[in-house]
Amino acid sequence: MFEPVTILGGGSWGMAVAHLLDRKGLPVTLWEHFPEDYEKLVKLRGNPDKLPTLKLAESIKVTNDLEGAVESSRLLVVAIPSQFIRSVLTRISDRVGHLRGVVSLAKGIEKKTLKRMSEVILDETPLATDKIIAMSGPSHAEEVIQDMPTTVVAAGSSEELVTQVQELFSDNSFRVYMCHDLIGVELGGSLKNIIAIAAGIADGLGMGDNTKGALMTRGMAEITRLGISMGADPKTFAGLSGIGDLVTTCISRHSRNRWVGERIGKGEKLDEILRKMKMVAEGVETTRSGYQLARLHRVEMPITEAVYNVLFENVAPAEAVENLMGRTLKPEIWQ
């Protein structure tokens, strides 16, 4: 039905999904752009800088031939950092018409256009909306490859395609639910990274569990407000791509976004932190996009604004916390 499958992006999540689908007996091709990472995947059958414990099975084909990888597949899984997706899809826009579907795993919002990844895919390919699926939820690659149980959600407008993708990815340790709210699933998976940076800042400042619990709760409130204004179903944000992913990303030692926030809270500069990183923290650029979306839709998102000010306007983390706590008092539930 979907055989073979091509995964674009040989980072930690791309490798984990390749491992997941391969162990189900599917023919999998893993494409990687960066020469250094491609060489590691070929020679070491993995990338110790990104997933030290994973060795890919020999049955997984590793390639740097983008066009060939896409032409030979029936299902395309996009695991590229969100800000690079458009430039990759531009190269293959005339080679995807035969695909049964595209599954986007990216959790970000394009910084120039403020578009969700499904919208970027629609821009750069001739595919219809019903061919596009977004999958999101609490799913750190480090735990998925160890078969630690987790659940995610797949969203799309075609019930038939979503159901097929659900069955394709699900096994005894990776359970996929389904829904039709593509907007909500993409926004929840993307915007929670901003709140994870805020949670990390709180950790770096030495704040406690009360602070983090409040940040997560009020963070989800503002994500939901923006989501509603953009056409999402508010119930989606109470699910796996909303509160499920938010909690995981805010508390996990595997979370790159929480780690960035923690270093900021300890006094390091953003440029220095990003130079040290070997993987992408999507929340940094999503903070810019989320801040701009809030202004565009006239939605109040105080935590997002505070993180934006700390990352890009040189506001001290402690000052940002003071500003948040000193805001005008409000009811808990308001629009």
C-alpha cells in the first residue's frame, strides 16, 4: 500500500522513525543532505552525535540522492527542521505526483511566511490537502528507539489516509491516534516549544515545580487562544499534540528547547548556545513566528512575548518573570 517509504532527514527523529518502520518489515530509505552526517550514517549506521545508542539495520537504505529517494517511494515522511522544508521540497516539486501521501513530523512555523508545514507542502508541491498528514505528540527519539511506550496523533482531512498511516506506524510500543484537526495538531506541536524554552529559563533561574506547573498551564491557555483564532478545534490542545507534547517537552532531559532555556536562565547568550548545539532547537525560530502570529491575530500571549523579549530584545530573564507576574489581574478563563 505505502511501500516503499522514504524519510527525508537523517536527524534523531528521522533515524528513530526509520528504525520504527524497518522493524515492522517495511522497505525504508533514509535521505540525508549534510555530507558529514551522511557519511556517518553510511559508515557507522548511525550518528553518535544525535542518537548515540542507535545502530540502523542494514535493511535501511541510506542515500544522499534526493530525487531518486522520492521517485522510488510511495509515502514520504518529512523529518527535516521546519525552516529548511521549503528549500528541499522546491527541488522535488515535479517528482511527488505519484505519492500516496506525505507525513510531516516537523514541529515549527515558517518564519517569513508564518505558515504551518502542511501549508508549505501545499505551496511547493502539486499535492492536494487530503494527501497531507501531520503527526505529533510526546515522542522523544531517545525513548522511541528503546521501545518505551508512547502515543502520538496523526491528523489529516482524509479519514482513509489517516487511518492507513495510523495502522502503518502503530506497534506494541508506538500507538497512533487519529483526528481531523490538522491546524490544531500542527500549532500545538510547534508552539509548545516556546513554552518549553520558558520552562527551561525557569529551571536556569532556580525556580521550582510550582513555577513550571503554572507556566505549562498558562502556556497552553495562550496556545489555545491563538489556535481558536486560526481555526483549530480547542479540544485538540487537550490531547497528545497539545498538553501531552507540552508536558513532555517542558520536563524532559531530552528536550533541546528546555535545555536552551535553561542555559539562557543561567546567563548564557543565545548565539553562544546555538553554536554549541549539534541539533536544531525548533522553538527559537518558532518564538519569532509565534510572537508575530499573536500580533497578527490580536491574541494576547504573554509568555510567548516574554520569551521573545528574552531571546531577541535583550530583556533579562528575571525581569521577564517580574513583568509576567506584575500583569493586570484577570479571570483564569477568558478570550
